[in-house]
Amino acid sequence: MTLGEARIQRFLATKDIAILATVKVDGAPLAMPMWFLHDAASLTMISVEGTHKVRNLRRDARVCVVAEAGSGGGDERGVTVLGKAEFKYPRLERLWTGRAMPPNRVMFRIVPAHVRCWGLE
């Protein structure tokens, strides 16, 4: 299964926020909601330099991202992405909605190694 599958792309197009889990120094997970953009090859997120999640990613790039929906009445659906974060964005790609991001912001891309979905048509 790939991020580029039509049913996965359709579902992600309905979501603005997903849960990003990083690995803390002691090996425990750190999970938090994050706004994201997606394409067929990756997820893109922005954060602030120096935060726990960014420090975790710079030390250990492994991540899990979950986007889900449903009311608990049997209509649950979602996507899980396991992969690695990359901070390889040239200056031009730091433009966000036509404006440069503040200098303390970092943009990273999540490159999937494994994608799983459930409940998607």
C-alpha cells in the first residue's frame, strides 16, 4: 500500500490535522496534533525549532503519523504512516502561502516506509 493510492489521497484531503508521534530520548513516544499537507509521496509539516518534537526528529527521524475519522458507531476510518522525517528543504520551499516562514520555523517531510489504512472505500 502506498500514500499515493486514490482512496488514501481522498481521505487525507478531508483532514487538516494528524497525530505525529516521535521518539523521546528515553524511547517513549511523544504524540501531538499537527497541521499537515500531503501529496502522493510524502506528508509535510511545519514546527518551531527547539521544540521537543523537532529535537526528537533531529536525533531519531523515525515517526508514526495517524489521521482518523469516525464517531465510534462503526464508521471509523483512517491512515497510519510509518516513516522518517527529512529536513531537506531549500530556501525557496520555505515559502508558505506566498510568504517566507519566520526564521525559527522548520519544515520537514515525512517519507513513508509503510502505509496502512482502514475503513476507506
